Amino acid sequence: MKQQISRLKSERGSGTVVTTALVIVALLLAGALLAWVAAVHAAMTAAAAADLAALAGADTARGLREGNPCNVASSLAQSNNATLESCLVEADGQTVIVSARVPISFHALGLELYAATAKARAGAPPLDQAESGGTNE
């Protein structure tokens, strides 16, 4: 009987250690999930900003709106919380290729870790679609 009591005393506090370990693991998993969500959000924002900037730049290059294609693309990227990294108007004068960058940041912690980048290309529709009014019939 005495041996059983001393065995119980030797395990005293082990529940606290296990609980602390579980809380630490849960916090690490939550942090990893938060980082993953932030990265996915930044990647989607960069892709959308690049797509829209390329479309606006291509419309400008085709003369559908006024201005410099790369300036218009940069302005549109900024309005979508992205930074235009590169802009190229191809030799045909109607196709624009852009690259947009969005930082992956944790505002609550004041951290900016990496950045998500995306590239997009836009131009005039193919001649067969342009002549038929853009339908794929």
C-alpha cells in the first residue's frame, strides 16, 4: 500500500506538463494555419491584381482608353493592394505582360515576411473571335 502511494506522488504534476504541451502544439498549429491562409490570400490578391492590370494595360495599348499602358496597369495594381513589378508591351503593340507583387504580412504582429507574385498576359482577342463578335460557336 505504501508503495502505491509513493508511486502516485511521483506522478504528481504530470497532467500539467501534458496540458502545457498540448496547448503549445495547438498554438503552433494555429500559427501555421494562419500563415498558410495569409499566403493563399496574398497569392490570390496578386493573381487578381495582375490579371486586372494586364487587361487594363491591353485595353490602353489597343486605344480603348487613354494613357500609357504600363502607367494604367500600375495604377490599377495599386488600387488592388499590389505593386507592379514589371510591365512589357509586346512588339504587336496590343499585348501587355505584367507582374504584380503582394506582401504576406501579419498586421497585428507588425511583420512582413515574404511576398506573393503573379504574372498575367492580356491582349487583343484572336482574329476569328473578334470577327464573330467574341462568341465561340
